[in-house]
Amino acid sequence: MDERTSDRIDRRGMLQCMGWAGTGALYMMSGGIASSVTLDAALAATRPGARLAPVGSFSFLQISDSHVGFDKPANPDARATLREAVAKAKLLPVKPSFILHTGDISHLSKDAEFADADAIISEAGIPVFHVPGEHDMLDEGGGKAYLARYGKDTLGAGWYSFDHDGVHFVALVNVANLQPGGMGHLGDEQLTWLAKDLAGRSASTPIVVFAHIPLWTVYADWGWGTDDSTQALSLLRRFGSVTILNGHIHQIIQKVEGNISFHSARSTAYPQPAPGAAASPGPLRVATESLHGMLGIRTATVVPGREPIALIDAALG
Amino acid sequence: MFALLSRPTHAAWLTLAFAVSLAVAICHPANATSPAAVVASVQVVQIKNFAFVPAIVTVAPGTTVTWTNVDEDPHSVVANDKGFRSRALDTQDRYSFTFTKAGDYAYFCSLHPHMTGKIIVKPR
């Protein structure tokens, strides 16, 4: 959307427009299990008369695959759609506590791309936690530019964890030192750290893991999985509620395995084909009027108790 | 051995590649005893639909291989043993490497490591 267009649209129009971009998802942590709804649904749920989130809950936002710098036919202006995603997030009646960006912030790891992404996302006015995507590792140093910007207080290639209101968040990096013929990769050093990070935590602690590439094998032929994710998942199985969020595949795919639920988010930049539905996983060109419906954000709401984290995926238009 | 990274016109590129290959073929000590290698040649590999096409190529020593990315996604060309490595190649970017010694050179895309290829270098 260009400036001229955005000047003309009202709030309703903006919501429709954001729906097309589908760039965000809102997660609601409720009793430690995440469930998602689209951002549109979240906004709808907060209209007059709708049930409000319980006291003591908090929400956060997931933005993924903003690919700032991408300008190919599938979306000639990835900056604009990221702006729409952030604008949509700002319309939420309850401000999320923070944003998780699940990687591919930039398209080619250029300083200007990172800087523009940061400037746009900072408009949301809430803290942002990052993990890198493979597109963020393309500088000469193979990820040093990412670490210089986002790596403070992280370990190795950028992994870390933090706690928020009783929920333990774990940021994993599965795009560093990728091996010939493989898929995503965590590596022994990170797995050793993860084991230590989780050790001693009560099994009742809700866990949210976020990484760029899926931690389950969505489609091996396209490399949509993580070679050594089994080892990470084995460390997570004893917990009663584990929510794993990722990007990379630019579409919503969900899967539940025991107490572990996997949620892949939309991109704010361009869609990709369903697994095996095209000759390659490259950017999917769709009619301009259809694009916003395939991009989005996600919100999550966490409510203390035994309920799942509520996830809401919102298209940009 | 050396690599070139550029985005010249096609004609300019071929001229340059030929000159470079010839220079390598003539000047490189390893080629002094291998008359076949004196014939400079070029080989093209496309990066298309998340694959190297052709995935396996056999060339004579002294051949300059040029990879061109025709996908909308960036890719890279990285030797498994890190003996050669391109930067990220955006759409229509090219990377060239001249292979002077016989051997098998397996490589992959460091962004999408399921993409693999091999250059087999042997005297004709």
C-alpha cells in the first residue's frame, strides 16, 4: 500500500487490507497452552459485548519473514506490507507485551534492510525478541551483522531464553552452519545449552519455543524441517505445555504431538506454495487482490490456569 | 585457482571467462604437463527451482564454471570442503570458479542445504 492509498482508507479498510497481508499472529497464553486465532478474529472478539481476556493474562505478537528488501513480482514492496502488519498490531485493544520475530527480518542481510525493519517494527512501541532466518546470515561474516544488531545477551549463533509471567521462552537458532544435503540445524553446542536451560524447571512451567525453520519435518524435499530437532523435542516432552512457533514456510501449518504443539506462521512479505504443490518453494505469485489475504501476523494470549495459549492468526486484508 | 564474482553482460562475461581460463591454463604450473587443459572452456550451471541444473557436470581441468541464479530467491554456491564459496546470489547474479585440478568437487547452497551439486574435473 502506498502513502496515497493509505491516506484514503478508513479503519475498516485498513483492517481488510491487513487481512490480505496476513502478517501477524496473536498468541494468548492461557493456563500455559497456546492456541491461535487470526488477528482479525482477535479484533472481532474484542468488539463490544465480546468476552475480554481474563485478568492476569498477557499476550504477545509473532511477526515472521518480513524479508525487508524483497522487491520481486510476488510483492514489489515488502516494507509496505510490514508497515501494514505493524499498523494492524497497533489496532489491538490490549497491547501485547512484546513481539517475537521468527526470522528472515531482511532479505539479503543488508544493513539498510535491518535498519528499515527495525524502524518499522519499532512503531509498535513494544519490545522485540529476534531469532535469525537464513536470509539474515548472508553478510560476509555469515551472521555477524545479525549478531551485532540483535545478539546482545545471546549465546553462540544467537540463542537465549527468558521468562515472562511464569512462561519460559526459548529462542533457538537453526539456520547457522547448515550442512550439505541437510535441513535446519541446531548443533551440539546449542542442544547442550538447551538441556541445561531446561534442567531443573518444573514440568508445569509453560514453555514457548521459537525458531525460524520448523522443528518438525513439514516437507523434507524442500528442506522444511530441522535435522536434529528430535533431540530438542526429547528435552521438551516432559513439560505439560510446549508451544513451538516458527516461520520460514510463509503459511499457517499446525500440528500437535502429545503436549507439544507446532505452529508455523505467515510471512508479512509473500506467500509460499503448500508443500509439494509447486516445482519449488520459491515466492508464490498471486493476484494483487489476493496477496494481503495470504500474509499476516499472529497474536498469542496467555491466561494463568489450565487453558491453552490462544493463538490468533490475522491476515493483512 | 581463483574465483570471480560479477554481474557483467553475457558477452563481456564470456570474453572475460575465456581470457581467465586461458590465463589459468597457460600459467598454472599444474597444467604445464597436461596438454588437454590448455584448451580453455566454460561451463554454465543454472540455479533454478531450488536446484543446480545440471546437478552433476564433468569438465576438463582449466574449465571455468559459471553459476547463474534465475530464481526469485537468493542462493549460494559453497564447496562442501569450503574450497570455494560465493556470496549470496540474488536473481540474475553470477558466480564463477575455475577448476584447475582433477577431482570431485561437491557443493551446496548454504541457504537451502538440500540443494546439492557436483563438479567432476578430469582430463578428457
